[in-house]
Amino acid sequence: MKRILLKLSGESLAGKQGSGIDSDMLAMFADEISDASSGGAEIGVVLGGGNIFRGLSGEKKGVSRVQGDYMGMLATVINSLALQDALKQRGIKAEVLSGLEISPLCKKMSGPTAISLLSNNTVVIIAGGTGNPFFTTDSAAALRAIEIEADALLKGTRVDGIYTADPEKDPTATKFEQLTFDEAYSKHLNIMDMTAFTLCNENNMPVIVFDIHGRGNLAAILDGKKVGTLVKK
């Protein structure tokens, strides 16, 4: 694979502290992306924002869903700027594009702009979700993977693939090495939200779920090695 879209949750950036940005986790992600980029891969990244803000809606629960979603999009910008800085400290060119243009921090996301940057050996960190409320960052990652014409969408998690059940709760859970989208649908596997999963299926975008905490896993996938679980048509 030459070009990929890497999806990371905001919670993964928080590490054991549970919220905010853990400097050790940020450094680890930056190291993994730096190593893979140095190997010649073109890498787009979409980060969640749950470590900064999770929307609260409803009476007496906080802000409205729409306002909360926009606040969540801004949280992804904070995470993206942090990752950009960490990559630049490692000598890696990195640019933040966003579904929401925030001058002078980041330009508006567009497929041609992102592809041009990727072709120029620049890691493109895509913030701001889809730019619209009611869509998750999983959906944003699927959309952006298609827009940048990625070879695959890589979802980095804390487990090493897709299992029959949650391996952290069920010790009898068994891992799938490969699945079709139809098999994942029929088995009701919770891989991504339905909008994101359907986008990938309809646009023939393979999804690889893998353990981002495993040192060298990202580079290994880009080298064509079997890591995690592959979902494709």
C-alpha cells in the first residue's frame, strides 16, 4: 500500500489519564507515523475528539446535539494541531486541513488539496469531522479515505483486530483474520458506525482494524504484512 487513511480515537490520545492529551501517547503515535512516512508511505490521519469533549444533549444534560457536535469538531482540531507539532519536531512535514476552515490554523479540506500535499511527502491531518453535525469521526474517516483515493482505511485500536466478541471482556472470543463487508453485517460486528461502514463498502474501500499500540504495526501493514483484521468486498 502506498496511501492510507489512519483513524485514531481521541480517547487513545488521552492514555491512562482518561482525558486531555497524554504526552507519551502523542509521542508514540507521532513515532509510528514518522517511521511509516519515512518509508515512503503517503499518510492521511483523522483523529477523534472524545478526549477533549463529548457532546451532551437533552434537558438538563448540557448543550444541544448540533452545538455539541460543532464543539466536538473543534476538539478534533486541537488534537490535530498537537499531532502536527509532534510530527514537525521529528522532521516530518505535516499539514492540518479541516472540514471547518479556521484561519490561520488550518485550511479547508478538499480532496485535490490533500492529494497534492500527500504527493509532496506531507502527512495530512484532517480535522473538523465532515464539517457537519450528526456525523461521527468514523464517518469522516471513511469519507476522507475515499476523497484522498486511499488504498485502505486503517482503524487503530487497543486490540489487535476484530473478534467474535470483546476480547477484553470475553476470554473465549476468537479473532477474524479477514472478513467481507457482508459477513461483518450478518455477524453484527461493531467495527465502525453504519454510515462509515456502508461508505467503505459501497466505494470498495478496504478497512484494516489493528493494534496501534504495537510498535511497528503501522509500518508493517504498509509493507504488506498481515497485521490485524482485513475487511473487504
